[in-house]
Amino acid sequence: MAEIKDNELIITDENGNKHLMEILFTYEHGERGKKYVFFFDPSDEENVMAMIYTDDGELFEIEDDEEYEEVEEVFGAFIEEQEKSTK
């Protein structure tokens, strides 16, 4: 289960422990009707993760290879845009 507030994502693991993550950005794929959240642990900013999320606060791993490749492309485009805006 997860809770999304502002730019934070609080993930509760199977043991009931809460982990605070920072949201980098979200993305919605209209044709698939899925929403994706890109996030990282503030103590490990280099390790960005992406998961499918629902409005009910559920997170799901991306298991389809084609879908995962598309999400990687979206992340790559995001990084390129960030690099352009810092120049």
C-alpha cells in the first residue's frame, strides 16, 4: 500500500514499516489507462524506481517487457529535458 502526498510517496511494506520516498514525476498512458510513478529513496537519489499506481494507493511492478521499455523511454526523455533546462 502507498500514500501519495505532494511530492512524497509513503510505502508500507509487508511488515507494516513505512518508507518515505520522493516522487520525481508521474506519467499517465492514455491508451493503456495506467498511471506510473517515478520515485527514489532520498538517501539513494541515483536509484530511480518506476511502478504502476492506482488512485486507491496500490503499487504494482511493471512486468511486461514492452511496457517496461516504454517507461524507460519516458524516463530517458525526462532526463534529457532536465539536462536541457539546466544548461
